[in-house]
Amino acid sequence: MNVHSSPNRDFNVVPAETEVVIVGGGIVGACTALYLAQKSVPVVLCEKGAIGEEQSSRNWGWVRKMGRDPRELPLMIHAMKLWADLPHIVGDDLGFRTHGITYFCDEEKDLAKYEGWMKAVADYNLDTRYVSATEIGNFAPGATRKWAGGLHTASDGFAEPHIATRLIARGAEKLGARIVEGCAVRGFETKGGRVSEVVTEKGRVRCNSVVLAGGSWSGLFARNQGVKVPQLKLLSQVMRTRPLEGGPVGCGSGKGFGFRKRLDGGYNFSMRSAHPVDIVPDSFRYLKDYIPALRNEWRAMKFRIGRRSFQETLQAGSWKLDQRTPFEAIRILRPQPAHAILDQAIVNIKKLFPVFADKLIVNERMGAWIDVSPDAIPTISGVDAIPGFFVSTGYSGHGFGIAPAAGQLMAELVTGTKTVVDPTPFRHSRFIDGSQINHWPIGF
């Protein structure tokens, strides 16, 4: 089912005023609230459904530097430091561990795909290294496949998506942030050209800034405000198993498989580079913007006419701020995963790791829509045409790992303080000022 009922408990009404309103309670919104609250900035986070219940809790859980677009790397390097610090800030264990990530290559030509990336990131002194055919088996003990080699980054790792976002949001509350679930933001008003007031289904909130961190909903919200934020959706799917003994630790992926061993002893399994893409009105609206991405990634995309095609064709594309919105019609977007992909992943995993053949029991299959930008890096930026309006979206499946640093960067942009990294690559204006869209052909 795509539509989930409203959250189970009653939620507080919104306050009459604050300094910053965050639209969206995924991990990016929660981290932004945390770092604003740490700066003692009054902040209210409004989530139409429940905290972290869409893509933020339904992903692989990897926290990686390896394979990142070079433009993202400075922010991701900083994010690794913040992941280590977060338990002290929020007072809880988010499950962050550095057990390493490995990419497994079947053939020598697959290794060659990574040469450009290795050269591009050489100045960052990462611990990513090539692994020989004889060594790579150490990262997948008991595997039946013989690999040509691969890449390994020992300092990469994972966290637990199903707990991280809620604990970060709780940490933000401890520091003074206000979290309001079950509260859709319909839009905002301006005065003298800048943000002055947010309109929610529960009332109006006077404020000076709005941060849009709505994940796959962000483009729709922005368009109703007259702002172009190009993004499309890819369907991601993953399954969670019961605890399994004898398999690999850490995280890894190769042709036909991907895995992460969780702290509870179970695994998250899926397939790498297999994403259904529903053709929707935005597919035509932003087609020109996505031509570079199509050239590089078309093999991983499985275009189809699906349920989402009809939903987005029929849903309202604009509304007045006193009208019910699509965000109130669908509180939590939980798409059906592509079961055929997960079925094949099970076959591949059992064949690859015979120790799992009779023990692999799947507890849950999950699907989620990934918000993908034309150049596959996020927008973390103010909108020049509307002072006080900021956008943090388009994380293209990379958002979970980079979220702490993205939240800190956005908090710095909103408050006008020195930023931890150069925000220029993430500027919103790159999509409207004629800049060339540069989609990095990483090949991961």
C-alpha cells in the first residue's frame, strides 16, 4: 500500500511563532533541527506523518565515503566525524559502526571503472584501496564466487536507519526544538518579498525562515510556491532477515547482490543498481535536465507505468493555502517494493553464500522512493528569489550517511555563519541559471 493511516497518537498544535520552520521529518530535517537547536535557534519541525517513516528508515543503512561524487566528499568526510559525535549529543546509540565497505568486481574491466574516481579523490587521502583477487575473499568468507578483485574502505560503515532518525529528532527536542508530527505544511506567505509565515493544516506559524527537507515530496511543495526544484523518484527496495550466523560482516555489494550485517545479527539484503522508475508528469517536465543522468545510469533504471504514474497524474499540482493538499491525502508514502528484484536477490545470496541456503528467513520487505536530482548531488541552499526560503533535498540515495553534515551546513546557511564546507556545489541556482548539469559517471 502507498497510503498509510495517520499516526497513532494525538499531536500538539503548532506554536504561534518561531525563528525557523522545517518542512519534513526525515533524517535530513531531523539533523537540521538538531544543529539549529544546538545554536539556540528557535525551530519547529513539522512532519505530515511520523518521524523517519519514509526513505530515512527504509534504506540500506550504509555510511560511506567510497563512491561519493567528489563534490560531496568534503561534506561526507565531515559527516563521518559527526556520526561519531552524535551519541554524545543526542544521548543514545544510533548504531553507527565502522566495519568497512567492500565493492566486489567479477572481472578486471569492472575494476577499471573505478580508476577515474580514485584519481579524482586522490587529494582527500582516503583509506580506499584496491583489493586483489586473492585478498577479497577475506571480506566474504564462504562465498562461492571468484572475484577479480575490488575496492575496500575500512573506515566506512553503517548506522541503523530504523532508529537513527527518531533518536536524532529526540535529541533535537532535548536541545529545545519543537517536533510536530501529523502536521502537513501547506506552504508559506511572504512579506516584502521574504518569508514571513508558514501555513500548516493545524494553523499558521510566524517565522523568518523555512527549510524544505521533504524528500521525494520537495519538488511538488516548491512548485506550488513558484520555485523549480527538479527531482524524480527511483524505487529502492531492501529486505531484513532474522539473525544469521557464518556470513560476512560489514557492508558489501557486487553484481546481483548487496548486504549489510546489522547489530542484531540479521542482514539487510538487496540488489545493487536495480531501480524501477515510474513514468510520471515530472518525467516529461524535467526530461531535459536529466539527459546527462540517463546517459550514465539508464542500465540501472527499469522504466514502467506503475501505481505512482496514475497517482501523480491525478494528484493536485497546485493549491491555495486554505485547501487540503496531497501531503494530507498521503501521510506516509510506503510503496510496494519490486518483489521480483528482491526474489532474485534471495536466489543470488543463497547461491553466493551456501551457509544461508536453509536459514535465510525474511522478516520484512521495504520499498521507498528516492528523491534524485539531475546531477545526483543534493541541493543544500537558499533560494535567491525568496529570502528566507531554503531547500535541502535531492540526496539521490546518499542522504542517510551524509545527513548529519548536511544538517549542520543548512543550520549555518540559515543563520548566516561560517560554513563547514564550501556550499557552492549544492546551490539551488545551478538548475535555473543555465549552468551545465554535470552528472558524475562513477560506475558504482
